[in-house]
Amino acid sequence: MQRGYAPFLYFVAVLGLEAAVQEECRIIEALQNKLTYQQRLQYMKHYFPINYTVNVQFEEVLRAANITRLRDQNVSEPSLRFLWFNVNTQVLLKIQAVLLEKHPAWEYTRDLGLLFEQLAEYENCEQNDINVCEVVEQVLSSDAGSSRKAVRPKALLDNCAKVMRMLYSESCK
Ligand SMILES: *[C@@H]1O[C@H](CO)[C@@H](O)[C@H](O)[C@H]1NC(C)=O
Ligand SMILES: *[C@@H]1O[C@H](CO)[C@@H](O)[C@H](O)[C@H]1NC(C)=O
Ligand SMILES: *[C@@H]1O[C@H](CO)[C@@H](O)[C@H](O)[C@H]1NC(C)=O
């Protein structure tokens, strides 16, 4: 390689990385605008029967406390975001599965799912975080016979919004 080439490549890589972070943050901002308390309340509570619950795997109940615990175990931030991304992609599929297309929450749930799809290329598991990567595998192979839990849809999206804030407020100011 010619001298003077490496800094140039480095410059291009940094530019590329910055563009990727900006794009990721743009999607996160769009998610944030769709996950306001008012919308979660309206679409995930008022439009559902009283005390309605969705069956999810235990690992799909990803709360702020889980993130705090995993951070204490030195799990990297990219892997935590990968976990959040995969858990909530599955959660949205499970909520959507109980809705008919004419249900007032159907479009809302689909729009959230589309934003998560856009996020896919920006989220990856770091190989060092083998435990977290394995949890994601388990969540994705949802028929692995893991225990189920009945959770209200609003509680699931409350977790989604809260954990998103924890994971992105630093990198996406
Ligand atoms: C809904 O759940 C609450 C407790 O969480 C209970 O007090 C209430 O009776 C339930 N309502 C219906 C209609 O099942
Ligand atoms: C989150 O914490 C609960 C217990 O509070 C646990 O059952 C669940 O497996 C944890 N999820 C992950 C992904 O660590
Ligand atoms: C996490 O990293 C800190 C600082 O590098 C270290 O002191 C601590 O023992 C680590 N904790 C675990 C659970 O590996």
C-alpha cells in the first residue's frame, strides 16, 4: 500500500461510521416519537380488552433492571442494543399476531415493526458477550420450549421505551 493511503482509508472509515451512527439515531428518534406514553396508553391499553395479556418467553421481558445487571457483568453496549433490538422485534410480532388488520392498533404495531426492520443492519452481538448472544438465539428460536409468561402489551412496550432510553441516550443526544 502506498504511503499516505492509510490515513485516507481511516478517514473514510470514520466518515462511514459516523454516517451509520447518524442513521441509527434517526431511526431511534422515529421510534421515540412513536413510543410516547400517550401512544403506548392509547394503542396498547385503551384499544385492548381490560387486563388483556400476550404470552411471551421469559427472556422477552427485558426491563431496565436486566440492563443494569448485564452492565454490571461488563456486557458491551452494542451487545445490549442487539439484545433489546431482537427482543422487541419478537415482542412486536407477538402483539401483531393477536390483531386483525382492521384493529386500531394494527397499523401502529406494524409501523413500529418497520422501524425495527430498518434498525437491523446497525445492531450486532459482540463475540465476547457469549451469554447475551445465546439469549438472543433462544429468543429467536421461540419454540425452544422456554417458559412463557402472560404480560400486558402496554407493559411490554413500556419496557421497550424505557430500555431504549437507557441504551441510546448517550450515543444519540
Ligand atoms: C384486572 O386486574 C386487576 C388486578 O390486576 C383486578 O383487580 C381486576 O378485577 C381485573 N379486571 C377484570 C375485568 O378482570
Ligand atoms: C431479566 O430478568 C429476569 C428476572 O428479573 C429474568 O428472568 C430474565 O431472564 C432476564 N432477561 C435477560 C435477557 O437477562
Ligand atoms: C468488570 O470490569 C471492571 C473494570 O474493568 C472489573 O473491575 C470488574 O471485576 C468486571 N466485572 C465482571 C463481573 O467481570
